[in-house]
Amino acid sequence: MALPVLTAITSLTALSAYLNAKFHIVNDLKSGRSPTTPTAKDLAWLQTRTDQHKLLTYDLLADHAASPQQHDRPFVIFEGRTWSYGEFFENVTKVANWLVEEVGVKGGEGEVVALDGGNSVEYLMLWFAIEAVGSSLSCVNCNLTGDGLVHCVKLCETRFLITDQDVKANVEPIRSQLDEIGCQITYYTPSLFSTLNKTTPIPPSFREKVTQESPRNLIYTSGTTGLPKGVMLGTARELMTGRVVSNYLKLTPNDRMYTCMPLYHGAAHALCTTPIIHAGGTIVLGRKFSHRTFWPEVHASKATTIQYVGELCRYLVNSPPHPLERAHVVQRAWGNGMRPDVWEPFRERFNIPVINELYSATDGLGPLYNRNEGPFTANALGLRGAIWNWRFGDQEVRVKMDVDTEDILRGEDGWAVKCKDGEPGQVLHRLTEETDAAGPAYYLNQKATDGRRIRDVFEKGDLWFKSGDMMRQDASGLVYFIDRLGDTFRWKSENVSTNEVSDVLTSHPSIIEANVYGVSLPGYDGRAGCASIVLAPSLAFDDVDWISIANHVRKLLPGYAVPIFLRVTEELEYTGTLKLQKGRLKREGVDLEKVSGKDRWVWLPVGEVGYVEYGKAGWEDVKAKRVRL
Ligand SMILES: *[C@@H]1O[C@H](CO)[C@@H](O)[C@H](O)[C@H]1NC(C)=O
Ligand SMILES: *[C@@H]1O[C@H](CO)[C@@H](O)[C@H](O)[C@H]1NC(C)=O
Ligand SMILES: *[C@@H]1O[C@H](CO)[C@@H](O)[C@H](O)[C@H]1NC(C)=O
Ligand SMILES: *[C@@H]1O[C@H](CO)[C@@H](O)[C@H](O)[C@H]1NC(C)=O
């Protein structure tokens, strides 16, 4: 039975709140209607698929393969080779037969199968072969090793870790721990797959038990702090997300979307692969991000859309010119985290008319969309109009935060304080008892799930979901991303946004990348600003004009936000999902005894005209309070 709760919910706002939670969507348009809230037509379609027992993205692939128009159209392009829908589906069938007969997955049992690998066409085949046999997929981050990897395998309680031979070195060291929990490792390679020859169709009975609620996909958070947490996407959410995103982007069979983001992560999974399948378009898959392969692959594949994260765009904008960087047919860049200083340079240099910025999280509510073609909405996440505010203004709020404790600030009356126009605050989404159950939850981790909820915010008994993100909305309704909570820090009783400092640093020609964080200093409250920076290519440390950099940051930033320490490094550390790693840097701080590697340091004590070299003597001066900061 489909969405039984719907019949019980009568008011439109309650219905949309329920759908928001169920599909993790919030309405976001000047008109008050969200581009991605399922419409009545979408829900009717979901009902039809339910009645037909065709709730999987795999079933859509099967439909394409069986359709005379779609059979020979390209489905995936990978490293110069193209697979049509027909061919790809045949491979999926062979891989599914292999899973059942050779690997030992029980068809039709709905067991979880863990997949551990980087981007490849074999990975895509396995994903849908796992669906074909009625199993659900656990997408393990292929860069994990040791305890993190063991944790993810244990969490999904799987009997199978199907692993790309390329990451064998990450997996072998934990073999005995996997043996103990009865989890078997099976490696795959392109040559193994090319020998598979059993084309017997996978019987529909294997997928008979699949319901809207059955687990479909376990996606892990990046775990930049602590062990990764899992988010289990249900079958209906997986299917409907693909559909509504495809409709929102108006994808057609002629669309080709390039992604080099990892398939194990939500973005490439649910914002590229599944929407493209709904549309019958083409995925152009990059093995991983590299400036060397990016434009050649985009050019050769005739990609019409490229998927990004902000760091990727910054990297491209900082790279030397590439002969193919404008020789392409890309109409749109689609992704999240494009920073203000990169936005227009990216559009102009690479000649990409539309930047479609999105804010969303696998473990979050309330995505925001900004399809941007010109200056008015550039740099924003979204736009809220009067109708939106009237209908949904009480469903989503921004509240003032205590930057030190990361707690929600309480007024004298004990209630949280709503932000005014322009004030940064953490975004909260209202939950009700009904929507709570459908809202974001961590898989088998009640504590972490509870940790994202807060009660008694504005009145006794109310319930809200904490986004963990700081945003501000200006008087015209534009919404801007400020920082991830925990990234903003406090210095001299003021709040410093690491993103804003980073944008200013990288707008100086000598600095191409910056990772900003706060460090504790003995005898000081708050955290002092510190930035790990990468110098422009061919600029040597000794040739840097440190006075010019000091003037630049002092001109563009309030005094308290001027970074005191700069740590000059060869390259910044990123996670597999291209997020900046701050953990090690924060831990090491500025005590040079504890700092690893060969990085060079400068700092800017009060009274200095420009940054000057920082060494062990400087640290002694800090401790003895012989300098003013
Ligand atoms: C897919 O099927 C084709 C044709 O049956 C075969 O040539 C190819 O090796 C198979 N495997 C992969 C990974 O493409
Ligand atoms: C299929 O592959 C198996 C195992 O590699 C082999 O024994 C068999 O002869 C192959 N069958 C065909 C029809 O090629
Ligand atoms: C900084 O954040 C605190 C909450 O921790 C808030 O009360 C204060 O108004 C903010 N200060 C500024 C200058 O924005
Ligand atoms: C993650 O693993 C892939 C596949 O082995 C590798 O290509 C990539 O460089 C790794 N990324 C990071 C950030 O370690």
C-alpha cells in the first residue's frame, strides 16, 4: 500500500511537510512551490510503479533496454568507450547472474551487499546488478582503510564486500576482521567482467518483495570528524529523487552529464546517475577529478552538463589554460559549493551560460536551488519570495548560535532567537511527530539521529531538525551559505567565517588555494585565525610579497578576521569527495613542535607591516605573551 499516511493528512501545508520529510525536500520558490516537491502526477506515477512491482532504478534501465527508441542510445561513456542502454543492461544481467551463482548472494532476500570501489563502468554494473537480485547497496568509500572500513562493513551487516581490485591494498589488512564477522571479500576487475557470459534474465521474483519502504542504498557521510555515519535511502526516496531532479533540470535523452565525483557519494549517485536514467540520457563518467583529463573528457563526450563541487571549480579556475577549456558544448554546471570569487570567473573563462547551484545533504532536509544566468542571483543558494515566506516561513528558520559551544543561543525568556535579515544563523527545519519518523536518520545509530534533533526551541514541545549549516538571508530573499557549523570560529569576541576569509585570501594573485581554521593559543579566548595556503605556480616562498598580502587582507577583512598565521604548503588535503580536510591542521595548531611536514610559516603580530617568518621563537613569544596578536 502506498503512502498510507497521505490519506490522513488533509491540509496542504501538512502534506507538503510530510513530503518534505519523506523525500527530504523543502519548498523553495518565489511562488511557494518547490521545484522538487513531488506533484500529484509524480505521486500517481509512483503508485503505478508500485502496482507494477517496478520501484527500482534498475527497472527503468530494463524499460530503456527494451524500448526500440532507447535500446541503442548511449547510456554511459567511460574513458572513450560507450555502452548503449541495451549493451549495458546485458552486462548488468551477466553481473547479476555472477553475483548469485559465483559470489553467493541470495536472490530475492533483500540482503545488503557492500560495494567498495572508485568510479568505473564495472561499479555502475554492480550497482544495478545488486538491485536486479533484490539486494540493497551499501556504498563504501573506497579510500577508507582500517577501523573506518571495518566500521562501515559492520554497520551494514553484510555478508559480502565486493571490491575493486584497485583498492585491494586498503582491504587486505582487515581481512581477518571481516572473516570474524562472516563477511567475504570478492574482487572484481574489467577482465573478470569481460569473461562473464550467462545472459539468463534475472527473474522478477527476485524483486517481488521490494516495497516503497525497503532499504535501497546506504550512503555514508564523509566522516571528516570521527567514524562515518550511514544514511539509508529508502526505495521510494531513491526513485522519486531521481525523477524530481530529472524534471527540475529538464533532462532529455539528448542530455549528457559529466561527473568525476565519486559514485559512492550522494551527489554523483542521486543528482547525476539516477536523474539521467529517468530521462534516458547519457552519463559521462570520469574515473576521478584531474585537470589533465577534465576538459578532454568533457570535450570528447560532448557533455551538455557538468557536475561540480566548489573545490573542483576553484581548482579549474586556478589551473593554467587548457586548449579545450572552451571547446565544448556545456550549457550548464550543476553542483554545490561554488564560492563567490569563483562564480563569475568560472562562467566567463569556461563559457558556461548557466550555473545551477544546489544546497543539499544526504542527511539533511530542505535543499535550495539557484539556476543562475546573470549577476542578480549570482553567489546565492536560493531566493525566497513573499509567498514562500507566508507558506513555509514557519517551517524553516535561522537561529542565532553560540559560536564557541555550537549550541543554539537562548534569549532571556529561554527560547531560541530568530535571525533578522542579513544575520547568520543555523538553519532549522520543523518536524512533527509524523514527519519525524520519515525525516533524516542515521542507520542503526539512534544517538546520532537524536543528536540532529532539538525540542523546545520556540515553544514547549516543538521539534526541529538541525542542518548544521550557517546561512543568512538578505532583505530581498536571497539565501547565502556562510559556513558549516564548527567552521565558524570566534576571535576577539567576533565571529569569523572561514569561507569568507578563504575567499579573500584566494583573491590575492599570489595565493591559489586556502584552507582556513581557528587554533587555540595558550592564554587567549577563542581561536586565532590560521590558513594553510598554496602559492601560485612558480612562486617561491622567498619571492612572496608578504606586505602586499597583509595589505590585501587588512583592506578586505575586519581586523579580527585577518588570519594571524599562514602555513604555506605544497598542496591542500582533500577527502575523496573533494572536501577540505581540517582535522589534522586544527590538531597540530601552531606549535611547531607538533607540526608535521616541511611547511613554511609566516605570521602577522600586531605592529608588523607585513607577514614575517614564524619559527619556534615565535611560539615561545606567544606562550610568554611577549607579542600582541
Ligand atoms: C559487456 O558485454 C560486452 C558484450 O557482451 C562485452 O564485450 C564486455 O566485455 C562486457 N563487460 C564489460 C565490463 O563491458
Ligand atoms: C561461459 O564461461 C564459462 C566460464 O568461463 C565457460 O566454461 C563456458 O564455456 C562459457 N560459455 C560460453 C557459451 O561461452
Ligand atoms: C557572534 O555570534 C554570537 C553568538 O555566538 C552572537 O550573539 C553575536 O551577535 C555574533 N556577533 C556578531 C558581531 O555577529
Ligand atoms: C581514493 O581512492 C582512489 C581509488 O584508489 C584514488 O584514485 C584516489 O586518489 C583516492 N583519493 C584520496 C583522496 O585519497
